Amino acid sequence: MRTTDEPTTALFRALMHPTRLAILDLLRHGEQCVCHLEAHLGKRQAYISQQLMVLREVGLVDDQRDGLNVYYRVINPQVFALIDTARAMLGVAVDTDQADGSQGNCPCPRCSPVTEIVLVS
Amino acid sequence: MRTTDEPTTALFRALMHPTRLAILDLLRHGEQCVCHLEAHLGKRQAYISQQLMVLREVGLVDDQRDGLNVYYRVINPQVFALIDTARAMLGVAVDTDQADGSQGNCPCPRCSPVTEIVLVS
DNA sequence: CCAGTATATTCCATCTTTTGAATATGGCAA
DNA sequence: TTGCCATATTCAAAAGATGGAATATACTGG
């Protein structure tokens, strides 16, 4: 229908998706670049980007460019309370960390500071 | 996808709908019969029933028969906190009452106790 | 300017949700 | 049983979401 609806439904609509929920979980401890999310979620970049677009459109996240990388962050941390309440209702343990098992080697400067480029002669 | 997803997404999926949200709002002050919801929401009975089915399937509401009428109630009131948090995030006023303007004349015994059947000779 | 890297967007086939319409069920009273 | 009332379920068409593939954009370095 999508007519005079409350924006509330749009919010829940955005939270209705496993990957988007996983992305938000990865943003709990501060902003992350797309490559970071990509590495940790094990999904294609374009796909992650699509989901980020949805989160952006409902005003849940904000992006900020830093050189080649784009860093995303949650605008209103209350959304975490929302997710936690939902999980609590269902008896799901609130996993404070990683959304999935994949270790994720994010190559961005913030994740991997230049240290291994020592190349001894 | 719908595979190994968290039940959390199912919860949000159920809350993603304006009519379902309105039904939950009507159940804030205790259980209500279907005709009550029908009267207040101004939607067809079958439609209301469909939405109630969705809410039932995710374990948000419970029903109980009393004669001809079926009364629905919210199982876990925490869901109201969830909705309120969402609305607060969006700056939407938490309307404690009626979901829409329609006055709603519910004919069920609890709403309209037998008083007008006096029929003087 | 050109190439390369990080991210974004568009397009599209497929699957799911939405909602109207018709129909079914369950209970009550006569 | 019959008829009626309240509610539930099923079906199907239209609308919307999902996720893959290709492509576009933005920035950096040479």
C-alpha cells in the first residue's frame, strides 16, 4: 500500500532483513568501512551496498568518505536498544559481536595499519 | 532467503505492517474481540483476521473464545516497549489510544452491554 | 589523462507479501 | 436440525522485496 503510513513501518521494514541486522551489529562498536562489512559478512560488495542503501534511506545510518573508503555509522544508537529488546523478547542471546563466523580480512587502512610492508632486503 | 534466519527478522517482519501495528495499539489496554478491531480500524473482517493470523504465527498475540466472539490479547507486553522505542526514535508521538478516527461501534457484549433492548410496550 | 581500487547504482528474474473475494468453520438459539 | 452470527481460511492477482549481474561513479597515484 505505501500511502500515508507511519514512518514506523518503514523502520521495521528495514530491520526485517537478516543481512541488514548483521550490518547494524557490526556497527555497534563504531563506524566501519564497506570493505570491513564485506569481509565479515562474506557477501558480495554490491549486495552489501544495496543493503546499506536501504538503511540509509530510512535514516538509520550515515556515511562518510575518507579517501577511497566510505565509512558507515549508525546515526541513532537507540536502534541497538530496539534490536536488543526484540531479541530479548524472543529469548535470543544478544550477541555483542561478530555477525557470522568468517574472520574477515579487511584491507582498509583502519583495519590493517601499514605494518607488513616491511620487505627486508 | 528465509532459511536459518533469526526469529528476530520474523518479529520485525510482523511489525512492518500499518494495520498490524494499529491492531497492537488497540490491544494496549487489554484484550479485544475481532469485531472491536473491525469497528475501530474500518477494515473488512476477513482482512483483520488475516493480519491477526500473522501476529499469531509470530507469537505476538493469543486468542480466546467466549461464545461467539474471539478475544485477542498481546502475549508479551514488551512489544509495546519495542513499538514505543521505534516511534520515539522517529519523533513520532506515542499515541496511546485509537489507531484511526473511526469511532467504531462494536456490538459485542463487552463493548455494548445489553441496555438498549428495553422495548417499552 | 589513465589505470586501479572502493563503493554505488541500475536492471531484471524470481520469490514473497498484500489484499480482495469467495468460502469455510464454530457456536448459539429456536 | 436449521439458520444466523462472529470469525477463519483459501485462492489468486497485483504489488513489492530479494539478490545476482553488469555497469557506473568517486578518489588516488602515476
